[in-house]
Amino acid sequence: MTYMSPLKIAASRIINKRLEFRMNVAHGLASRSCTDNVFVKLLSESGVPGYGECVPRIYVTGETMESAATALRSLLSALSGVE
């Protein structure tokens, strides 16, 4: 068995980004011509990057871009220095 040393988060960045669709997308809950996504980029102390994304939808999850970013900041704060 190979032992992997724990990764410590050295830096993080939260990015809110609106992405335009090529066409309108409609379903029973909404009709959209774009999507607002929240991306997170992490960097470990050893330089290993990590990426994540969420797509908050008030009508699906009850989340907004702001509430998702706030939750991410809280989570990242709790994880700082954790191995």
C-alpha cells in the first residue's frame, strides 16, 4: 500500500461566472438563456490544483449565487490548515 501525504489548502479562489447558452433551454420549472455558476479553485501547499463547480438554482435547491459563495467561504475557512 502506498502512503499519500495529506494535502493542505494553501490558497483558494471563488469565481462567479455567467455562461450564455447557444439556445434557450426550457423545462417545467424555468426557461433559461444563460446559467450562473460558482467555481472554486484550490491550491495545495505542494502546488497541486483542484477545481469544483456548483450551479445554484433557487427553484431547485433554494440556493442563490450569493448563498453558495457564502457557504463555500465558510467551508474553506473551516478547512484551512486541515490535513
